[in-house]
Amino acid sequence: MIILQFLTRLLAFVGKELVEVIRRPGAIISLVLGPFLIMAIFGLGYQGFRRPLETVIVVPPQAGIPTDRGTFQTVTPGMNIREIAPDAEAPLQLLRERKLDVVIVAPSDMEQQFRSGEQSIIEVHVNVIDPVQEAYAGVLAAQMAAKVNQEIIKQAAGEGQNYAVQRGQEEAAQIPPNVIAEPTRAELTNEAPIQTGVISYFGPAALALILQHMAVTLIALSVVRERTTGIIELFRISPISTTEIILGKILAFGVLAAAVAAATVALLIAALGVPLLGSPLALAGVLALVTLASLALGLLIAVISDSERQAVQLSLLVLLASVFFSGFVLPIEEFTAPVRAIGYLLPVTHGIRLTQDLMLRGWTDAVWQIGALSAISAVLLVVTWLLLRRNMARA
């Protein structure tokens, strides 16, 4: 008898939850189709290869090296040779301004160094804060040096007999074997203000992601809870306007997000050693814009959701899309143009870039993303205001 009563109560709860889910088909649709759609977009939009690095090669006039782009393009895999320059000053300035990816400076006396038994240095300059990109540039530099060495060895082998006759077998034999095997080597120099590790690089990105998810989830649950408990009905007969409701929600959760952001930044700097090279006020302004855009997105989710369960599901789908398409894991440049457009609709995409720039570089060249965050906030707030105003229309 006791077992029967237990099963009856248990099945009653199971039936209640199933009926609750079935009565809200939107939750089922978002639960099934949402992750599938995100994975489909990811599979169709991710190209799986890195874009060629925009490169300028500096060949000093006295180097005696060919200066046609075609010759160098064959020995620089993964790089797009934009120009062959005679001097390094202007290309390095463009690199520091982040208008170039790589500057390669050829040695001015490669042949003389080889004949004197010394290795020549090929200087490879980059300007990256991503440790993965720095490692990738190092691999490309090593491949380039290997190809240059192959060409030099091939040329030296063809001229070896004449050189031995002219200079004598004994003098020719004085070139060390390691120089013969590797006449050149590449040295990578990172022009970024600091050399970052994994924690320093991903810390600001995690901050932006946490802010967005927290703001979206909390404000969405708050508004949906008021709708499902009937509090919105009281607002209809009160003098409270739609604008006041939205502003009140944004200010309340904005203060909470500001406190969380301040505590997180303090922990990143004090506990994890993440530097803050830019202005604290500029960083605060960017985080405020990210929070505002995220709160507006959360309000939109709340207005179109019919239950707390669906609001949570949509918030998690936004989080999943943010991890895939915001540049948090994979560079956004590696996706096709339509998928990049989807990524730029997410506040966290702009938050990651701007936060990393301000904390790890001290400045940003992506000022347009500040405007993008402002535009996202404005559009979402207007749409939410119109939808919520319609829902609160007095009879």
C-alpha cells in the first residue's frame, strides 16, 4: 500500500511536469531546434583555415636579393606579400598601428655571411597578444627560413665547384657544417606591448562573456516572472509607464552587473596578474555598453518567452552561440561573411575585442565596435519597448 501511494505521488509529479512542457511548445522547439541550428551554422560557416597574413618584406638595397613579389610569395606560406620595401621604418610603424600582420626584414649581407661561415638572421616582426597566433606566426617563420635555406643550398651547390677553384679548397671547407645546413634562421619579435599567456589573454574575454550571460539571464527571468505571476497586470492599472519599467530594470541590474564587473576586474588584475594598460574609465565605459546591450537582449528574450523555462533555454542558446561565434574560442575572421555578421550581432563579440585591446594593449583600433554596441542597445531597446507596450496596452 505504501509503495502504491509512493508511485501514485511520483507519477503525479511526472505527469504535471510533462503537461507543463507540452502546454508550451515553444520551449520544446527552442530546446530541439536551437542547438541544432547553431551547430548547422557553425558547420557551414567555419572555413577551417586561417586567412593569409598581410606581410611586407624589407629588402635592403645592398642585400643583392631579387625584389619581385612572386619570388618571395613562393617561400612565404600562409602570408600575402603586400609590398617589397627598401626600409623597415614605415612597415614597422604600420605593424604597430595594426595595419599589417607581419614585417620580414631580410639580412643585408646574406651571401657574405654565408661565405664567412656565419648564419644570417631573418627578422620576423609581429604584433599579436594571442599566444596561439604568436605560435602560428613562429611556425610560419620557421617554414619560411627552411624554404630560404633550401634555395641558398641549391644555389651554393651549383656554384660550389667554381667557388672552390677561386678561393681554394681549404678556405671553402672552413664553412661550418651547421651553416651549410642552415645558412639562415628566423628570429621572431613580437611588437605587442606585453607578452601574454593563456590566462592573460582569455581573462578579459571571459569577463565580457560572464557579463553578457549574467545580464541576459537575470533580467529575462525577472520580467518573465512578473508576467507569469500577474504583476504585469497590476502595472497595467497603475500610472507606471513602459519606459519607467524598462529604465528601472536596466538601472537595477546595471548596478548589479557593475559590481560584478568591478570585482571580476580586480580579481583578474590582483589574483591572476592580468595587466590593465588602458584607461580604467575607458574600460568601464566599454563594460557599461556591453552590459546595456546585454540587458536589452535579455529584455527582448523576456518579452518573446512564455515561461521562465523558455527564457532560460533562450539565454543558454545565446550563451552557446556566443561561445561559437564571438571569437572567444575561434577567431571570428575564420568564419564566412554571413556567419561573421551573426557574430557581430552579439554584444559579447564587440566586448571581447574592446576589453582585450584596452587591458592588454592600452588602446583599440576597433572604435567602430563601440558604435556597434550602441546601435545594438538602441535597436533592441526600441523593439522591446514596442512589444512590451503592446502587451501592457490598457483595455
